[in-house]
Amino acid sequence: MLVINFFVSAFIVLLSSATALAAGSQSIDTGSTSWMLISTALVLLMMPGLAMFYGGLVKSKNVLGTMMHTFVSMAVIGVLWVICGYSLTFGQNIFGGIIGWNHDFVFLQGIDDLITDGIPEYIIAMFQGKFAIITPALISGAIAERVYFRGYILFIILWFLFVYSPLCHWVWARDGWLFNYGAKGVIDLAGGLVIHVSAGISALVAAIYLGPRLGFPKHSTTPNNLVMTLMGAGLLWVGWFGFNAGSTLQSGLDTARALTMTQVSAASGALTWLVIEALYFKKASALGFASGILAGLVVITPAAAVVQPYGALILGALSSIVCYFALQLKIKLGYDDSLDCFGIHGVGSAMGIILLSFFIRDSWLSSASTLAGKTWTVWDQLLVQLKGLGATITLAALMTLIICIVVEKTVGFRMDQESELIGMDKVLHGERGYDFS
């Protein structure tokens, strides 16, 4: 044991010396860099979490096909991000600021020695790339069990290029128009607009365009594996710490705030959903608990760096209440958002974008007032937030409709009835998720 402790201690000393040397020669902030490495891995961990969450909710004949929708995004968007995605989103304004472009970011060829705010640009690029990967995968929950794999791949390619990339540039690029709108721009720490509202609105449009699954809503779909869904929700909760706290791009006070508010809101959302079910059904379901976790997480995603714990508690609770009743709309209105992407991600995060204005720290408003040259109030920021929300909804809705039409007219999007009855796993992948023999 002493020998093992000696070698472990020696390794730590050598590693510390190496990082200190690197920091001195290249101005790398090793603390922030280490946290961003961890955050990048945590966000990628959300992908198998999402696959498990969605995969457990569908029929057993579609479990692999549904999980593949999430996993294939890691490959397709992962390649596109390196080729042109990072350039389109974080390059300089072109076409009047509609999109960005930086030749040095194409194939990441110009960032080999680049360090930004003490963090190697490679890490920032990979961290942001994970956001780009998970966003179109969220949409798959609304169109589950009824789309061709080839059509889905073309859809996420076009959606990434014409919805995600412009929106990300507007909100997060330093010269993006929403980034600079108002005193300090639209507040969207980790993707309330860029990820969840855009995915939620696009999911609603795609679900309406494709039409409901066969038998919906008369024949409800029984989840094939709620154990897997619950574990997926747990992985998403863990990964969300990298999602939100990593978005501060540092390892400091704002990071601690974002991590804390993420935990508080998720717990509040989960508990509130259990209370709602207890009042209505006298039971507490695992699926309800998982839904409450997500409701609490999506609402705090844009707000985690600017609100305090009491605000996170309130936001998490309100999100669960509103999302719970939003899920009832699809039955009344007849659209088939299969796994409730719009009802939770779209509705919950839109709430966070709007309501965060009423829970902003006084110190944030004071700094905004200094920049604005006047007293900046919550109402001023609310107008900025509403502007960002309106722009996001407009872009996502219009472009998604166009993309759906293009996909359907070219490679085909909605599966034929016979294939849908047999199931995605056998027809599209030649496999099955469970061996019941």
C-alpha cells in the first residue's frame, strides 16, 4: 500500500509540474482547462443518457431505431462540426449577420496553437460541438417510431446548417445580433433558445407535418423499459452540470453558481411533478419523476448564471406545473409529439427565457445599467428576452417546415404503413433490441 501511495503521489507531483510549465509557457489556465475537459465529457455523456431516456419509452420493435437517432447525431453532426459548423457558428458576420464564417475554423485548421481566455481553442470547439450534436437529437423524440433513417439523417444535416448554426451565431457569437442586443444581450447561458426552444418548436412542426403514429391517440404506447428511461434521466441530470456550469467557460464563481442552480432547479422540478401526481392520481410514477427532472433542468438552462437559489426553486416548480399541463394539449389538439420534446423542452425552456428576468441578481442589473447608460430594469431585460424568443420561434418554425418538405420530396421522411407496423428495428436496421425467444 505504501508503494502504491508513493507512486500515486509521484504521479500527481509530476502532473502538477507539467501543467504548471505548460501554463507558464502558453498562458493556459489549467484550472479552467481541466474543468472544461470534464464538462465536455459530461455533455457527451448526455447522449447515451438521452438515447436511454427515449429508447425506453417506445415500443420494443422500435427501441434500437429510436436510440440510433441519438447516436447517429454524434457521427453526422460531429463530422459536420469539424468541417464547417464551428466556422458557421463562431466566425465573423457575413450576409448581414445572418450567419458567421471564419476560414481558419474550417476543418479546425487554424486553431492548433490558439488559446482563448486561458483555454485551448480545441477544447472550446469540442465543448460547443457537443451542444450541436445533442440539439437535433432532441427533436427525434417528437417524430419517434415513424421516420425513415435516411430521411432523419438528411433532416438533421439540413436542420443543423439552416436552423442551429444561424441561431447559435446570433445568440453566442461575439458579433451576433442577439448577443449584443440591449445592455448585455439576450441571457441564454447554456441553450434555452439555441437548444431547447429551437428543438421544441422544430419538434412540434415536424410532428404536425408527419402526422401521428398509427393508432394515435386511441391506442397508447406502453414504454418498453422504464428502468432504462429512469437511468437515462439520471445520466442527463449528471451531464447537465457540464452543460450549464461548463458554459461559463471558466472555473470560478459563476461556475459554482451555475452548478448550484442546476441542482436546485432539477430537484424542485422532480419533487413538484411527484406532488402533482400525488394530488391527481394518489401515486408517484417513475416516468413522472423523470419528466420532472427534465422540466427542472430545461427551465434553468438559460438562467443558471444569473438567478439565485430561491429563483431556481421557483423556476423548477413552475416549469413542472406548466409542462405537466402542456403535455395534455397533444391529446386535445391531436398532434403526436411522441416523447414530449415540445411539451417539456420547448415549453419549459421558453418559460426560463422569459421568467429569468424577474429573478436576476441586483449586481447583474447594476452592471447592465452601467453599459446602458441608464437604469436597466427587469422590464428592459424582459423585452430583450422576448425579442430573442420571437426570433428563435420564427426561424425554427419556418425553416423546419421547409426542411421537412425537402426531405419528404427527396429521400422520403414518413415511413410507409407496413414498415411502421413491422417496426423500425427490423425494417431499417435488420436487428432487434430484445431477444424474446
